[in-house]
Amino acid sequence: MSVNRVAAQTEVSVAPGANATFTFQVRAPQIAGTYSLHLRPVIDGTAWMEDQGVFLTITVPLAAGTVPRLAATTIRSGLAIPWDLAFAPDGRMFVTERVGNILIYASAAPNAPQLANVFPVPTINASGESGLMSIELDPAFATNNLLYVCVSVNDGGLWLNQVQRFRMSGNTPVFDRYVIRSGMRANSNHDGCRIRFGPDGKLWVTMGDAGDTANGQNPNVLNGKVLRVEADGSIPADNPIMPGAAARTAVYTMGNRNPQGLTFEPGTARVIEVEHGDDTHDEINILRAGANYGYPVCRGPCGDPRFVDPAWSSGNVTLATSGADFARGVQWGAYDGSLFVATLKETDLRRFTLAGSVATQQNIFFNGTYGRLRTARQGPDGSLYLTTSNGSGDQVIRITPTQ
């Protein structure tokens, strides 16, 4: 279903400007997986129009409990540190490059037309680990066209990370407002920033400690934290007041060293955060309001009642755990509901299961196959999409469960 073939057509005559109904049948493949069917118009029975039509996603589920094989397809190549990606309701795929570009493609199909390559933040300061990082589309993007990015900039003589909001005009982002303008210091290391809308409608933001270990335990700064704000940047009324803080702020948790993974557990909406340790103890954390996850006082589980132990820790090694997302859907068989985590240093994709307050590693995939893996995000077709972070020749890779 992924290649052109002669179509068995039922002709429908349509008057200019009129609507018509076209009915067709598809015989599903016998191999489980997610398939993309491109319906394209035919002119005079001969001319296929490659850039028009619609994509239908057809999912052939695995039998319940079946362990899938993970098939990888390179969607895009030749990129420069693609940090994050997002999918629009109309099928477009948005990819950030850390140098400052947003690449917009017609779809997530391999080699789909590139619609735009835009550079929306002229004040960007991309040095070391900083630059254009995460991207997120508003839950109501189909009607409001709002797009959010986390980006490192020069602003008023300061090097800052900011969450900025844009309104898309076609394929052109037009600046709308600052969501978070000040308080997140940028640096060439420990500068991870992942933004995601949660099931609660709030915008969640991870922010590294900018290379200053003291930031994690200072409730009055935004670095070394996970933040939670409204879509316009205002502070939710149910945000916690952190111990030692004078008032309610954007801070939701503290003691987070360099968090780059953020997702939400299906069925429970628990907030799952993934962060880099230093030379040891990368962590998966289950976040709760006002909690302190210990860094730098406590690395990994330490049994100190002042701090919340991680759901998982890498122990005395570091993997450089980065982006993470859950695999949801019957096509994933026995892996439905699993947490997948991309690693940079270990250059692999890892599967975890969660039970109560404990995350357990189950599998390692693609060890060394693609180099450093930055982002893992489930797309609207149910596949996982990975980005590599090798410095040049980087890729977007689609991971699909099959038999």
C-alpha cells in the first residue's frame, strides 16, 4: 500500500464546483502494522497529482498480547540536529533544527514535499546545547493556528531560554506573544527544554539547570525545574507554592537536573519526566505537585524523606536519556501502553513498563543503528517518530510495529 499501482476505478462525474460521494473498498494487508493510503485525483484518467489528495491511515492490529517486531523507515535525512517534531491535524509535520529552523512538510510520509523552511526567531543564540529546541501545537490548532517553541535568545543583554508563541499564516509563523520571557537562563550545557500540552490543557515545560547545580534547589528560579503554565503564560490557580517560595509561580517541581523527556501516561494522565544525570543516575520520574526530586543533594534513589525517589534510575552509569513517549493503540500488541525512551550516549531506544511508582526497563532497540537519539514522539498514525542528534546527516525515523 506504500507504492503506486494501477487503480481499479469507479468513475464519478462531477459538475464544476459541485460535491460528489466516492465509495471504495480496500483489502487490508495480512501483516499487522500501520499503512498509509494516498488517495489522489486522476485527470482524464492518466495524470496522477503527487502533491494533492488525502492520506488515509489503515491500522491492522496485532492479536492481543502479540509481541511486535519494530520496523524502521527513514522519513527525512540530511538534517542538522532535529530537536523535536509535531504533527498538525491537516497532516503537516513540523521539525525544529537546533540552529533555528522550523521545517514544514506536507505530511509524515517518506520524502513528502517540503512546504517551508522558516527561521522565526532572529535573536536566537544557538551555542552548545542551546538553540531552537522543542515545538508544540496548540490543542485547538485546527482553529487557532497557534504554535509554541522553546528557544534560546539574546534579550536585553541576557542569554535566556524563552517559550514563544506564533500564529501560523499558511506556512509562515507570525510572532504572537511571549509565554515565558524571563527567568529561564540559557547555557551551552544542561539546557534541555521540552514543551508539551497535558490532558489538563496546561502547557508543561522542562528546564535544565543551565550548568549551575544550585538552581535545582532554589525555588525562586526557573532553571532545574518542571514548569506548568496556561497557554498565555499566566500561572494556574492550582499550581503549588514551592517550599521556600514567597508566592505561587510557574514552578511545579524542583530538583530536576537536565530534563529532556516529558509525556503523560495513558489512562491515568500521570506526568512522566525523563532527565539526564551527571555521570550516574539518569532518571524517570513520576511528577507530583510541589515535589522535590533531589538534585544535586540526592542523585537517584536515596531514601531521604525530603525528596521523591525516581521511578527508575540508570544506577552508576549514564545513558543520556532524552525524549520519551508512550506507544498507544492495538497495533502495538503486547507493547501497547509501554514507555519508549530515546538515549543519546547509548544510541538506542528503550522500552519501559510502569507499575505503580516503579518503571522497569524491558527491551533495547536499534542499539547504535542510527547514532544519538534525541526525540521519541507518537504520531497521529500510531507510529513512533524518532529524531537523531549526530550533528550532521541527521534523520527523522518512523518506528512501526509489525508481526
